[in-house]
Amino acid sequence: MKSHTTRWLPSITLLACAAGLHAQLTYTNLTMIDPGGSQSSRASAINASGQTLVEDGNGNLFLWSAGTSTQVTTNLGAGSIFSPFSGALNDSGQVLGYVEDGEDYRYFIWSSGGGTTEVTPGSFIWEVNGLNNAGQVVGLLSGEPDHGFVWSSGGGTTQLASPHGNTTYANAINNSGQVAGRTTDENFNTVAVRWAPDGSVSDTLVLGMGYVAAINDAGVVAGGLVDSETFTETAYFWDGETMTTVDALPGDDEGVSANAINTFGDIVGTSEGAGERAYLYTDGDMYDLNALVAGFLVENGGDTAGFVTLWNAFGINDAGQIVGQGLYYDGFGSTYSAAFFLDSLAAVPEPSAVAALTGLGALGIAACRRRQLR
């Protein structure tokens, strides 16, 4: 949601944007999260209030917020508990997960105050992938052919239409009930699909080889294209009409993947070359998160504990808070993978810009940049 300040100052904001004034991205804190003490953790999702979904190396899930962790528990099975790769966490703090129950998995929605609700769409579940604020779940069910679905405890199950008669995969759902996923056409090309809330096909995009990762509340889909010869990836976002590609960070020759997109079109993921680097794509520009948080990083083998590098970003909310995974050094000679929480994205006008405008004009610049970043 845009701030009231932005709404009060439309003319000033537009003038500031038109002036092309630059801003410097800054962060206030970088936090390591390892609630299970396993020395292996990954933050896979973040919601509007900063609650973060974290999984550890021991098969446990946690909901973390401002230093406090609550473990996700269920009586549906005795095995390890998992979340989808892209994470599934809504703004109410509900978590979508699955648990080992013998040789099978059972799927559920959990909340710290509401306990566990089993996901029961009426057919064998191959996978679950997304959860919105209404408690709707998307995933893949068995059938002839297998098909994507939308399920809610009070609304039953909706099968997603297939534009080519082949298997459909539902990868993400937004708070309006739009679903993003994929299928294949008669030439075995991957086709990105955006479904309307009633399960009908609203838009398709032929990718060749590719995947769908996320959809934001504006209906913009983010994912990746894969080169059929080199197998390098290029990220993209698509609004139903226009597709825009996002290249890897300079020097990275193995490609870039997209994991999450917020309402304002900011995308996070990983860029790969000699190693992996978490990135932020915002306002048409790519940023290496490691460069933006260089002041928080430490030297591997030194005396100070902290993150050596940020590998992959898996979630971003509309406040610009980012979560993911990086390499953490304990200060005593050991490193391990750990979840990170990056707080918070801010935009500070360059000194020359501040000097150029005063009063409401400067306020307009701040509102402009804030809108662009979000």
C-alpha cells in the first residue's frame, strides 16, 4: 500500500521522478536465523509484517519474527516437516507445509493460534506450492492428465483448465485468487499460464524451456527462461501482455533465477558465475546484495562472526525486507549455511539532490523513490 504522503503529493512526486534524481540504497540490519541450532538453515518466505518461514537441517520448520521463533508442529505424521521450495506463508502467519507419514506425505496449513488443518482436495496430491491470505492452496493433483488445483477448506477444490490438454502445474497464487503456473504445448514447449480465480485460462506465454516461480498482487508473474543449448537461465517478469527479461549480474555467466516478486515488481533470487550471489532487481536495475550490505559482511577466518556472503534470496515483502540463505562464519574457524533476514530497504537521496530541493520538494523525491523501490 502506498503511503498517505505519496497520495497527498502527486504533483511534487511526479516532478521529482521526472527530474531523474538518484537515490542510494541502504539497509539497517542483517540477521542470522538458526532457530533449531542445526548449523544449517534457510529462510524461504516473508510476509507483510516481517514474519519469516525458516527450515533447518534437522527437518524442522519455524515461524520467526524479531528474534522469536515458534516451531511448526502437527499430529499428521512423525517424520520431518517441510515447506515448498519457494515457501508458503501468508500475512496471517499461516504456513503451508507437509510431513512424512510412513512412506507418504500429508499436507497441511498451520498457524500458531489455530493449530493444523489438513489439505484434503479429494485426490492424490503430488505437490503443494502456494498459499494466499484467504487460505487457498495451489499444487498438483493426480488425474488423467495430472492437473493443477486450488483448494480451500470452505470452498472445495477447483481444477485449473489446460490450454493444450496436458498436465498443468500450479506454482503460486495471489490474494485476488489469480494463479500462476505452467503446462506444455503440442511441441513440448513450456507455456506459462495465468489462471483467473474461477480456474479458467486468462493468459499464456510460450517460454520454450522455463519455469514459473511467483505471482504478485498486481498479477505480474516472475520466473526463468532456460537456454536449450547452454542451459543458462535468464529471469523474466510478465504482466499478461509484455514479458521483460532480467540478465545476470555483471561477470556471472551461468545465469540468473527469480524466486519472489513483491507488489511493486521488485524481484529477488540468485545470480550465478564463479559462485552464487543474492540479488535485488528494482526499478529496472540489478543489485548484488553483497555489495549493498558489504558493511555487515565479515572475512572468513577472522575474529568476527557474521555472514561471509549472501547466496540466494527467496523472499521480499512490500517493505523491502529480504530473506534467504548465505554462508555464515562462527568466528571460531567454521562456516555453514544459514538463513538471513535483511532489514530494511530505504532510499536516501544523494546529497546533491537534497541540496537542490527543500521542504515539500525533497519530500516528493523521497516519495518518488519509495514508490519505485516498492
